[in-house]
Amino acid sequence: MVEPGLRGAIVWAIVPYVPEAPFRLWLGDDQPVAELPDARSYAEQVREQGLDAEQSFVVQGKLRPVLLLQDRPRGVLKEIVALRMVRLEELPEEHQTRIREQREPSLFYLPVRERYGLSKEVAIDLNALVRVHGSAFLPKAVGRLDANQMRVLGQRLAEHLDIDLEPLIATRVEERLDALTRPGEVPG
């Protein structure tokens, strides 16, 4: 598990690709891997054959840099939410230009800089939220985003994913107003 306090850290982790059809089901040692053409076929097999819905699937993955979005200060879960990164060199040149100019709302550009610890230009993919088990991370961060970048990234992520922050903001404003109206208390 990565050491605590690494919200905004860039770490290397083993991250599986998102499974896609045909789905490959591992049936055990010395057994062939079963291929299922789609999710409906799998659901039918589970229902008709009484299979446990939880099975071992064969999915590809790779060691890749990710940006940690949380510290997990309470240690309740062993998974950490992160965002995957993509190398700009893998994208068409016109997309690379848009990303470098921060005109692509789904990608947050990071140039090659020592503080990011990466040897190539990358973009943080706001569409690629992943949960990765703490045991899949290398133990040391290679770089990190500063507090301002994390604020901008958080704002862009909330907007991009269309997360309704109004109730949270309203609650925080009410708490501040309550603190201001209580005699002898200084708001935090």
C-alpha cells in the first residue's frame, strides 16, 4: 500500500483494462478459458446453471501511472480511487495540440517535468476513474500535483462527470452562517 497523505500523488500501479466482449472466464487449472459473447449470455448462464455471479475473469492490464484522488485516511477500504493517464504520443497530432492548449475538457495536460516523475507528456483522463487495490501500487510516489492543480482538476472532474455539488455547498454555507451567528465562536 502507498504511504498515507498522497492525495495528488502520481504513482505506478497495476491497472486492469475495462473488460469488454467477448468476456473470458477462467474455469481453473487445466481447464479451457470460456468465452462469452456478451453480458446477456453470462447472465443467462448464471441464472440457468445456478452459477455464482462472482467468477474469475481474464482481463488484460498493465503497470501504468495513475493520479491518486484520495488518501484513505481512515483505512476503511483497501482500494484507492485514481485517474488513469494517457501518453500524448499515442494520440493524433491535432488532439495533442488541443490537449497541450487545455482545450480538451476530458484530459488534463501534464508536460514532462521533474515534479511529475514521468519521462513523457501525459494527460490525466477524467473519464478513467479506477479503483485499484492498495497492494497493486508501487510504494513510492514518482511525482505529484500541487494543491492548485488538484483544485482545478477536482472542479473539472465534477463538471465533466456532471456531479451535483449543490447540496454539499449549501450544507457548508449553512454551517458557516451558523458559526458566524453563534456568540463567542470564530468560524473555521
